[in-house]
Amino acid sequence: MLPTKLKKYTYAFIMAGILMNILISCDQCFYKTTSTGLQYRIEKKGEGPKPKNGELLLIDIVYKTKDRKVVLDYTNSDSPVIVRYSDSDSNLQADGGIYEAISMLKKGDRFIFKLPAKKALGRQFSEAATKHQLEENTLLYTHVYLKDIVNEKQLEQLQKEQFKAMLEKRKEHIAKQLPKDLEIINNYLDKKQIKASSTNSGLKYTIDKPGKGAHPQPGNTVKVHYVGKTLEGQVFDTSIAEVAQQHNMYDARRHYEPLEFRIGEGSMIEGFEEGIKLLKRHAKAHLFLPSVLAYGEAEFLPYIKAHSNLIFEVELVDILTQ
């Protein structure tokens, strides 16, 4: 026989366990439902105002599965999601989806909404569905935080400050990463007995065939044939059909022709455009890009990993003046 006091403790422990299991299994108990069927839970009430028509909402959003796996995360404090608020379309707000969810918020609010994956993710659904095995009606726990409400002028000022902060962060990253990149590239060049020239940015290059005429200027559209490789020699992209065939990467749906881009628009990775600006019409060259002038920390697997130093074999086919 158990002592009476021990019986009480045992009973309380069992009841606590039962209650905990009920709470864990009863996810629905924590959510309210709107007339459209939108399920929501208030994590924290803000103390700011409701947005007005035409104002811009700065929002952090994280999409998670029921077992808490992150599907998409837009909580980077430097670049929140920006939504223009409109109170003129009641049908849009009462859609049972993300627009209705946003219309419920005031500044400082943190809500969790349960939304079908297709409705929650919109254009991002297909990619996320493949990666996370989602069905259109898979419920995603959508964590939404309304950080701020601003007008056009305030947003412009905020973006200027963010851009300045981004440049400072990039400068710090380059200062740390570039010496590592150059050590790897220099070792490669020494091993291959390649004598390359350098620019102040850290770009290394060889001119294999001199061109004629002037260098491309900002505003010029250039046509460039290229072969992109890793330092290990793996070709990851090319504009030349024969090269693609040689490396078993030919895609019949693609048009293999010189790449066109305008100098000065920032549409290409930094080291590639800098290298093309060094050439004249019909010149051929090898460009050795440190990762900080290529894709940086981004990955394009299987060949381009974070901090990948790259080689581009290029030919400046033509310069089109504007």
C-alpha cells in the first residue's frame, strides 16, 4: 500500500502528464477562426496603430510545417517583406489567406496563422513543395510580425540606411575573405605556371588574344561567349553548344549564343563585368574570380559551393554602342 501523501503526489503527476498530452494533441484549442475559415493565434499584441490606406508595412514572415521545420524565412532584419496596405478591397482582405491575415494586424503584433501551403506561398509554392514534400492543402504555420508602418519618404530613407549598412558589411566581409581567396588562386596559378595580371579588386586575368578598338564603356551592350569553371576544372555553365556537349550538360531547350548585357547596370557578377571591361572587341581571356567577386557565400550546387573561386574563359564577341 502506498502512503496517502505519496498517493497524492502520484495522482498529481499522472494528471499533469494527462493534461500535457491533451494540450500537445489539442493544437486547435489555441487557435481562433475568422468567418472565412482563417485560423489564427495571437502570440503578442502590439501597442502601435492600425495601418492606413496606402501605407507600407514592414513585415517579418516565417513559414513552418506542423513539426516546426522552416519552409521559408523572411526574418532578415535588413530586408523585411514590404506590403502596401489597402482597405479599399474588402474581397481581397476577406480571402482566408495571407492578405486577410495581414489586414488583422497593427504595429507590433505577432500572430501565427494556419494557411494552406498553396495559398500561403503563392509563386514560391512549386519550389518549396518539391523541397519539403508539401501538398497544396498542407497547413503551414505562418509566423507574422508587423515590425513597422511607414510612408514612401520614410521607406526611401530606411532603404538608404540599409544600403549603407550592407556596403559596410560587404567591406568587412571582403577584408576577411579576399586574402583567403587570393591565396588559393595564387597557389593554383603557380601550380599551373600561369602568369596573370591583377586589378585592385583582386581579379586575376590573362589576355590570350588581344582585341581591336576601344574598351566597352558604361551604357554599351556587349556580346560575350563564356565557359564557367571551378578551380578543379568542372564546367558549370557555358554559352557554347559544343562545350556543353563535351561536358554532358547540353540542354536542347536552351539557345546557345553569346550572352548580352549592358555595362554598368550591375546585372552580372562583379568580377565577370570587371573582366569584360578590360577587353577589346574579339579579345579572348581567362578571368580568375575570387569568391568575393563571384557568388560569395551563395551556393549553386552541385558545383558552386560557398566561397567558390571561379574561372571564366571569355571572348568579347561584340560591343554595341547606344
